[in-house]
Amino acid sequence: MSPLDTPAARTPHEVLTCYYQAMLDKSPDDLADLYTIDAVHEFPFSSPGFPPSFEGREAVRAGYRAAWGASPVQVEEVRRVAAYETADPEVIVAEHVVVGTLPTKATTFTVPGLLILHVRNGLITRVRDYMDGLGVASARK
């Protein structure tokens, strides 16, 4: 069993790695399993098709199952731009660029994003997810 399989042993950087893998796999279960039962996932920028937040692990699971299940977009790569440690050891700020394809258009697009993850005992307690939702929407047109 690797340290990534044991939530209490995961650092915020390791949780971020698991988060990005769940994105690549479009796995709402793997993503939701990174959260505490009462975690909050916020979307401070309005994004078409997304509520302002998901309240709780099961809302994260259901929300991403619906969003990823309905989307023809395939995530090809998550490019890590930077990960910043903060004065709070439970918080990590990560910049990334998602590279995706839309099979119906045979085109590749990029969407920048920023995550602020709050991680306690190896599980996410809060996420502020700043993604370019309009970039995703325009790629789908």
C-alpha cells in the first residue's frame, strides 16, 4: 500500500496529485473520496452548468458525476504551472492548465485554472476552484 492510499499520511502536495489524476480519469468517485464528509467545494467565478458550490463529499461526487458524465470533453493533460505552500501547512495553492480535446470537433484547447486546497489529515476540507468556465464553454461551441 502506498502512502497515497492512506488518507492520513497524504500531504497537501500528494492530495493535489490525486486530485489531478481524478481529473485525468474523469472519475467523480476518486475525486470525491479525497474529501471529508462535510467538505465544501466552491466556484468563485460563475461557470456555465456549475452551481456556486458543492456542500459535502456526496454533493461533490454527484456534481462531478453529472458534469463529467454529460461532457464530451476528454482531459488529455493537466499541466502543473506551480504549487505554492502557504503559511498554513494545511493549505496549498496550485496553478494549472488543463489540455483537453473535443472528439466531435477534433480540436485541442487549454483552460487555465487555480485551486486553493485546504487539507486536513490527508483529506480536502475546502476547495476554491477558479477555472475558466467560459473557456470551457467556448471550446465546446
